[in-house]
Amino acid sequence: MAVTTVAGVGDVSLARRGHDVKGRLFHLLVVLSVVLAFVILAALVWDMIAGGESVLTERLWSFLTSGLNSDPELAGVWQGVKGTLQLSIIVVAVAFPLGIGSAIYIEEYASDSRLTRFISVNIRNLAGVPSIVFGLLGLAIFVQALGGVTGGRTVIAGGLTLSALVLPIVIITSQEALRAVPSGIRVGALALGATRWETTRHHVLPAALPGILTGNVLALARAAGEAAPLLLVGAVSGVFFVGAQGTLEQILHGRFTAMPMVIFSWARLPAGQGWNVLAAAASLVLLVLIFVMNGFAIWLRNRYEQRW
Amino acid sequence: MVGTTPLTVADLQGTARRMRRDKTMRVVFGATASVSIIVSLLIIVSLTREAASFITKVELGSLWDIGWFPRRGSFDLLTLFAGSLLVTGVAMVVAAPLGLGAAFYLSEYASPRLRRTLKPIIEVLAGIPSVVIGFFAISFITPDLLSRFLDDVSFFNLAAAGIGVGILTLPLIASVSEDAMRAVPASLREAAYGLGSRKATTCVRVVFPAAVSGIVAAFIIGISRAIGETMVVAIAAGATGGSLRNFTQIFDPGQTLTAAMAALGAGTDQVKGDDAAFQSLYFLGLLLFGVTLLLNVISARFVRRIRERY
């Protein structure tokens, strides 16, 4: 290989002698950690499929369409799916507009003042607050203090609690999407006489929308998987029967549950009576729901991502 | 423009209607931005109010007497701290090396194309709900992993819960560390290669020290997340109160701060609103809030340090 003559030293080979054992070992270790992460993911999915197989193959349709029941042969996840959908609708209606609005204010309107910085720091800290603490917020504020409006332990209280939980995530991801829009676009619109709002509405938002949507869908997936806050605001964990749930009023002010709560209550029941099979099958249903959401978000990002 | 009146400032300012609209939107967006502050304030107010009334109601000694039996009026914090400490410890033993290794691979070894495929899969791992991981802990980790290799493993145990929490924190640690490593300028790596370093040496001796504050931040965020994780522990650790101040027996059941809150929360129907047992929920919440906030603030410091340097 390269044999170079360095003045005063003589012949020096720059080629490394022997095998690079330590380097290979390090490479192997880092590859192994990634592989192990995937093995864990695969083991988890496999465990849920294997565990829930009998329910999924024998009575998939009745499992998806039946309500909670004290008989494991008859119980299904329908109430959980419905509750999660209702909660998601509330999150979309409350957290998304508030979060995107906050992001627009911070990125487009606010000057770099002390107040703005305080708001940003506060949002970042809020994002790190454990989810169960949001459950306490929900219990104290949405269930008790505002009980007259929300009706106590209802789907509204649950939805507002989850909205508070994902609000910081929605804001942060929307901010990142807005920040990715080059300032030339803003300056150009402003120079042509557009107001701040017109610039945002017609130029910045359309360009940032795919990014904003991606982040928001990911936040929604997070909300769909949360159980701890719902536990505190009183989602039902056990068997419950609901009467006629026809009107909007009955849905909004009735008792509710959600997929993660259904899994939690089944996972806690003693094994051996078939509840663990149901828990595995329900986990799989929730995983599919969340993977579809994540997949949609990632697809959105790859499809519409703009490189400026 | 010849023959017309010259433009005035007023012409360039836009119509009053447009200006008014812009002002309205500014107020609307400002109002939405204030919601996050209101949420923070409400959290602090509701936690401190109930926690304060808890503190005045119970004998302070009951916070140290052995045993966490809230319905009987004994609130041993050490029992809960011991559980939280063990679960967090196990979680970090799992998540820190794996997360760091994955970060090294993604940042230093993987080709850009491979990275683009691997990252979304790690994000999927991050999106797995904690109840599912909790169920995985009692349906796989304890029976098929721990019990196979070890004797004397309780069905509910802190180790399985810790491993589950570790799985949850792994993607977080991986992605924050990877960000820190990618923030290290390429010139540092090139200089190391120029001096004849191997790839592994460059990773360990150059990239790691340069990114160390970001990596420390990743670990601290991981710890904060692990302490705050509820459902995995509530399902897999037993969630029985108990009188054991279990600092060492990771294969035994135990109780953590968060699981104790979940246990109280799941049964709040039986407890009255001004009951001390019920208010202990808020007291624990305040402790948890304080601890995680402190950790997050510290980790933000570390992140800022690496951002300032490069």
C-alpha cells in the first residue's frame, strides 16, 4: 500500500496492520442495537397476534361489533372503538385549531419578546409533563370545576383532557412546519403589500400544511393510545352497559370508555378465563389503528415534503 | 403614472377593512397562544390546592411510616420512591445502551437511504401505546423471558415493568442522541479520519465527546419519561400498595408513584372528594410534576449547550 517517505523518519506505512477487531466489534454492537429494537417490535406484534389468534380467527366480526360483556365469549371492543373515535373528534376540534393558532402566533406574529420566549419555554415544559398529571388536571378542572358544562365524567371531559395533553405536541410540530417555510416567501408577499394575515393565509399556510398535518396526525395517534389520563377522568374500566345512545346529548353526557381503557381492564383480569386472549386481540386492534395513523402521517410527509 | 396623482402612504397601507381583519386575526392567534399558559396555570393551581389541603390534613409522620396504604391513612413516600427508582433504573439499563447504539448506527454508519427507512420504523416503536407494552410485559416479558432464565420471578414484578418502560423510552433516547450526533460538524470527523482514525475510534473519541451534552440530555429526558410512565407499571408491577420498601428485589411486585396514582384514580368512585386518600393523588401528582419538570429543565440546558457550540 502507500509507502511514503517522510523526511527524517524513513519508510512509514500508513496502512493499518492486522484486522481491526475493535472497530468490527463496535460496528457489530451498534448494528445489534438497531436489530434488537426491531426484534422487540416484531416480538410485540407477534405476541399480540399469537395471543389473540383464537378470537381473531373465530369471531373477528363479533369481536369488533360487540360491546363489553362479563362473558369473555361474547365481549367485544365496539364501545372502545367508538369511544376512541369520539375522543379523537374532540381532540381534532379543540387541540388542532388551538395548537395551529398558537404556532402561527409564535412563528408569524409575535416579536422576539420576553413574553414570546416565556410562551415557548412553557410549551416545551408542558410537553414533558407526564400524561397522568394531565389526568389530574382533567379531574380537577373538566370533571369537577366545570362539571356543569361537561357533565362530570363524560366523553367531553375526556376529550378536553386529551386535547390539553397533545396541545404542546401539536404546537411544537406545527411550529417546525411553519419554520421550514423560507422567509423569502413571507418577505415577498409582504413587499407586494399583503398584510400579515394575507401572507400567512395565502402563502405560508399552504406551504406548511403537509408538515402541520403530519405532526397533528402523529399527535392524534398519541392521544388515541393514552390511558392514564382517561383513568383519572373516569373512563369506565370494566363492564358497563349503555342504554339508547341515539342523540348527541346522550353520547356527550353518557359514560364512556376508550380502546386503551378496554385493554387495561382486560389485561388486569386474571388469566386463564380467556380475558388475556381478548386483551391481546384488542391490543392488535389498537396497534392497527395507530399504525394506520402513523403510516398515513409518514406517507403525507414523504408525499408532500418540500425541499426549498 | 403620468397624469395621475402620486401615491401617498395611505394608498400603500391597504384598506381599513384589510387592516382590521389583520388585527382581528392577530388577537385570535394571540388568544390561542395564551391557552397553553392557562393550561399550565390550571395544572399548577389544581395540584397545589389539593396537595396543600392534603398536607394540612394528614400527620406528616405518616409520610415516612412504613407502608403505602392510602385508605388506611399511611402514606409512605419511600415505598413509592423505591419502586419508581427501581423501574427507572431497569428501564435505563435497557434503553440507554440500546438507544445510544441505535443513534450511533443511524447517525454514523447507516447510508442516508437506509436511515430514511429505519427512522420511521423507530418512530412506529415510539408510537406503541403504553397499555399495549404493559400487556406485553405480563404476556411475554415475564413468562417467556424472565421466568425462563430465572427462578423466583413473581408474575407481577418491577423488572418486567422496567423493561417495558425501557422499550418505551428507547426511541426517545435514540432520536435525541442521534440529533446531537448529527449536529457535530463533519469537519471534526474528517479531521479524525485525516489523522488516520478508524470509524469506531472517530465515533467513540470524537463524535461522542462532541455530542456528549446532547446525549446526557437524551438520558435525562429518558429518565423523566420513565418516572412519569404509568400504564406499563400499573399493569405489570402488581400495583398493590404494600409495606415493602423494596430497594433491591426487582423480581418482586412493587408500587411506583405513578402506579399508586393510577390505583387511586381507578377507585376514586369510592373515595370522597375531600378524603385524604383522594387528595394524596394530587400530592403525588405535584411531586411527579416537580421532579419531571426539574429533569426537563436540566436537559434543556444541556441541549442548549450543544446548540450554542456548533
